Amino acid sequence: MAELKENTQREIEVTAKDLPLHCPTPDMVSWNSHPRVYLPVHKTGEARCPYCGTVYKLVGPAGGHH
């Protein structure tokens, strides 16, 4: 079982396997969640969640995701 994480990091690196990216991510604890929002990190390499302000940075190629 994956370790659950509190959403206390303000910058999170993600890879193509995390796409399509949404926040909160599946490994975050549910008590501090907000509505799921999909983030277009594959377009510019970086995206900020409008709810919690977490910045996601894409590491490596995005692959074939649209």
C-alpha cells in the first residue's frame, strides 16, 4: 500500500506516469482534500492548483498525453 501524504509540500515533481494530473493526488490524505481539479501540466511543464496553490512541475517528457 502506498504511503499517504499530507498536502504540505508547495512544489511537487511529477512524471508522465502521473498524467493526466489532478489535485489532490491519490496518495494525499483525504481530510485536507478539496474538489478534484485536472491540471494541464503537460502543456507548459508547470501548473498551479487553484484551490491549494501547490505547484506541480513535470520532470521528463509528457509522452503521448493530450
